[in-house]
Amino acid sequence: MIAKCRSLGVGLRPHMKTLKAIEAARVAVDPAHGGIAVSTLAEADYFARAGIGDIQYAVCITPDKMARAAEIAGIARGFSAFLDSVEVASSLAGAPFAAWIEIESGGRRTGVLPDDPKLLEIAAVLREGGVALAGVATHGGHSYGARSVAEMVAVAEEERAAVVAAAERLRAAGFTVPGVSAGSSPTALHMARSDGLTELRAGVYMAGDLFQSGIHSLAEEEIAVSVLASVIAHRPDLNQIVVDAGGLALSKDRSTAALEGGDLGYGVVLDVEGTPSLGRLIVAGVHQEHGEIRGEAPLPFDRLPIGARVRILPNHVCMTAAIHDHYLVVDGGSEIVARWDKIVGW
Amino acid sequence: MIAKCRSLGVGLRPHMKTLKAIEAARVAVDPAHGGIAVSTLAEADYFARAGIGDIQYAVCITPDKMARAAEIAGIARGFSAFLDSVEVASSLAGAPFAAWIEIESGGRRTGVLPDDPKLLEIAAVLREGGVALAGVATHGGHSYGARSVAEMVAVAEEERAAVVAAAERLRAAGFTVPGVSAGSSPTALHMARSDGLTELRAGVYMAGDLFQSGIHSLAEEEIAVSVLASVIAHRPDLNQIVVDAGGLALSKDRSTAALEGGDLGYGVVLDVEGTPSLGRLIVAGVHQEHGEIRGEAPLPFDRLPIGARVRILPNHVCMTAAIHDHYLVVDGGSEIVARWDKIVGW
């Protein structure tokens, strides 16, 4: 992703909402740019204390979060936050951090439309309150609905066009707009033109998941995060192997159900070396702490005795990684070479 | 639930997998019985260190978990674990804790059928290895598929009949079977006869959720756990209010989608006092940290300005509570009277 962004002539701002670990940030950050994005103040606090200075809180901030944000900004001098309303811009007066105005580019979540009169009003209120304008930012969340490379390229261009239009409108009105930020992993990977952007945000690309491989962001064998589970029971009468990873350990994300190529349940099961030597097995059902592996009969019961370890590729790694408090890092195979602790919660 | 179990003449073993907090256990435990059930060794360890002595690990244990289980049993002298295989029974030889043989009663997850020859074999292997038999246990997980009280009563009787049959078979073969354990919240609440049972396990009843109210386990206004969230953005153009509780804070459980009475999305939105004064609003869409409230147009934007707090009732409280590390306890209204920390993870 660093190479892709350099080729586009933009900075990379890795979004740490996916992996939430400082060691991952150290690998992901482009030293030429330096910043990261986060999705919670707990992440912001964690990365600030770990020494990252440029932290963009890429979710609209609210007045009740100001005190904690100011405290974080005392540690991470480059802390900044999103907003999309005049009310919040007004409540930020005197804040010791910069603000990004969030722009709507088709994700239908938060943000002001580039031609909304509020855009200039928010910038004016920030200026009046002495709050630095970090720039304008957008997230083309609708890229997750795209199913072909051509659709992804189109969403990337919608993102770019919307946020650049907003920046130009602000500049025409006399505001200085240092940052023009866009991105999601699919659009960053497939972006054809980047003129007017200063940076791209992306997170899920660091790990990948079955949904991303389903929409051609990466190959399934490139997925870097899996859930290590143990076989806890055999049910040959049901052609079912039960593991100790259920809805909590895998998440109940079912995004892959909407993809072509068959339903992947709650994840794809690999052997402990991370290879698909067991055939195509999926976790077809989950309870809180139980996962039910099913597949073509008969399942490889002999190769997966009780106590055997498997790895389960996640549907949506952001959801799956979130509840786990550490990673065991392997460099091919199953030998653990490091443990990366991470932040959990808010 | 204590009263219900007493009326049935059985002990209550509250399942702490739902709330995972010692203060909740102190309220839930019937002093006449004393024990709890848990679903992870992290919970077992947490409750052991908090002083609970009788802890049933109600998931099949595996050989790789023996060392940690033995350590926990050194603290909680009444620690016990489930198993359903000869292999694990054999690996338990010399274990400093008792074993429950899990019985299949229709949940199609783990457990041996009451008439499976393995039942007696497992008991014999345990005796040979000097492992105390705590009893037989089952979980009628298929109660979650029941939609009427009559169906629930039928599942409760399937649970009871299966686990009592297993106990009788073992006793006829000369084994002592102290415990005969069944349960889920729906079956415990609707159980008509309990002869042969010594205890019922249930967890979700302590908090309740939209799925449980949908299947008539409790009324929606009795649901005790909600996610406190802040309004972070208004999108009147989409008739949408965005809050800072998304797929992580609410979970992606969609179990209520299968209920009659309309899809509840990712949860029902109440005012901060916990009352439905806002009208019928639901979180119709989620991203990782964003929840999109939609409902009949126009939404009450004026009553929910940016920064306003709402409470969101969960679809499945076991999934929702799991990632949060504490509860803020209110006794009606919104004044916080206590903070209950809880265990997260494995």
C-alpha cells in the first residue's frame, strides 16, 4: 500500500481500526508521511502513548468527547478529529487540535455534501473559534458494495471528486485546506487517478479477509489474520467437527453471504500451518463459544482429532480482530515468532 | 429464576457467560446451591479469583487446556468441566477436578446421545483414571428455534428426558451420578416437569434481549442491558441519525430478523432514561463504529441533537455484552449507582 500510494503521489495514512496494535502501525506507516487514522478514542490514546504523533480520529467527534480528546492531543501533538456539523464546530472553539470536515461521497453515513452551504459555514465557525482546519476527508464506504474492479474504480473516483470539490470550494472562499483525505482499502487499491488528494486512508488491506478476497482486493492465500482454534468434539453422526471458536471469537459478520461463489458461513478452515490441505471446510454454524465445521461428507476426522488446532480465516477481519487482545505472529508455518498486544474496547 | 428453580425442586446454576461480572454472579447465585457455569477458562479464572468455589466449565475441555484448568481448580475447589469423548476422558487421568459427561438432547452441537455405547465407556475411563464424575449435563440449544410456549415446553422436556435417561443408564451400570444438569433460559422458564434433574443452567434471563422478548421469555421493558451511545451526526436528507455504536459495540447478531413482528435491525433505540418515548426507532445499519438509526419520517432530530445520549437494546445480549469491559448500573432513570467491571476475552 505504501508503494501504491507513492505511485499515486499521495501519502498513506494507515487506518489502525483493523489491527489496533502498535507493531502493526510500525510496519504500516510510511515514514515519509507518518500519520495514522483511528476509529475510537481508546485507540487514539493507545497509539499516542505508544509514540505516534499524527493521529486522525476518523469519526465525527461530539462535545462530550472533547475533554478526553484534548488530553490525547497533549500527548500526540498531531491529533485531529472529524466533524460534519456547525454545532460541533462551534463547541470546538479553543480546542488544542485540528479538525477535518467530513465530506459525503456516496457512503450515506456521515459527512456534508460538497455543495452543501454548511461546508463554508463549518469552516467559518472553526476559524472564528481559533480551531485549525486540517482539511477535508471522505470515506467511500459504498466501495464494499462494489463487486467488480470497474465498479471499484468508479467508487474511487466518486470519493476523489467529492472531496477535491469540497477542498476547491473552501479554497475559493479563502480558506487554507492543507489535507485532502480519502480512502478505503478497496478504493485505494483500485484508484486510477488521485489529483487533488494529499492522502489515502486504508486499514483492512493489512490483514485481508474473505470478503476482501471475494471482491478481488487480494487473494485468499494473502489473508494474514486467522483465528487459532482447537477441535473440542466430533459428531460423525452429523458430519460435524466442533471447535472452540464461535460467534464471539469469529464475530457474527456474514458479509460473505452476499458474495458470488457460495456462502462461507462464519469462516474458512485451514490447517494449523495455514494451508488448505483439509479440503474446503467452513464454519457453518456458531454458538457463543462453539463453531460447527461442516463440509462434504465425510469430514477429515482422523486428521483433526480432539485437541487438534486449526486456523479460521475471518469474513471481516475488523470485526473478528476487535475482541482479541493479542496476535501470535507466525512467519509462515506455525512457529510463533512474536506476540503483538493490542487495544480492545472504547 | 431462583424462585422458578425452587418451585421445580432443582438448584439454579446461573450461567455467567452472558454478564461475566462478579457483581452479577452475586445477585444471580442461589445461596442454597452456590454454583455457577461459565463458557471460557478466562471466565473460570476470573470468578475463581473473585471467590466463587463451584464453577462448571460448560464447554468440552481439551487436553491442551488441562494445565490451566488444574491451576483454576487449585483456587476454585469445586471447578468441573464438560467432556463428551473417550479420548478426553482418558487424557483427564489424575485431574484435580470433576467431569460432567455432556449429553445430546437435540441441540446438534456437542454431547453423546443417551443411548450411545460411548456413555458408559467414558464413565469407565474416568473411574479408571481416578476422575470424579460430577454428573451428566445437557443444553437444549434448539430452544432458540422454538417460537411458542408450547414448543419451548416440548424442548424443555426433551432436555430433561435425555439427560435423565443418561443418568439412569449410568446408575444401572453401577456409576454414582450426583449431578443431572440441564438448561437454557427459555427451557428453564417454561419447564413443566423437572423430575430427575438436580439443577438448571441459564444465563441470558439475567439481562434479556430483543430475541428473548421476541420468543416470549420476557417483556421488552424488562431487558436490563442496553448500549449507551451518543448521537454523532444528523442526515435529514436520508432521514438518518448516526450514533457512535456500530457493529462492534452492538455486535452483528441478527437473530431478531427471523422473528415475527418485523426486523429490528441491530437493536431498538430508547431515550437515555430507558423509555420508548422516541417512538419506534431501530439501528437499521452498522459500520464498525457507526450505527444508523432510521424509522418513520421524520426522525426526532430536535429531541436527539448531536451529543445526545440514547440507549440501544441488543438483539442478543451475550454477543453484545462480551466486548464491553464494564457496565454502568442504573436503578431506573439515568443516574449511575455503580460500575461493574467484567471479564473480556479468553
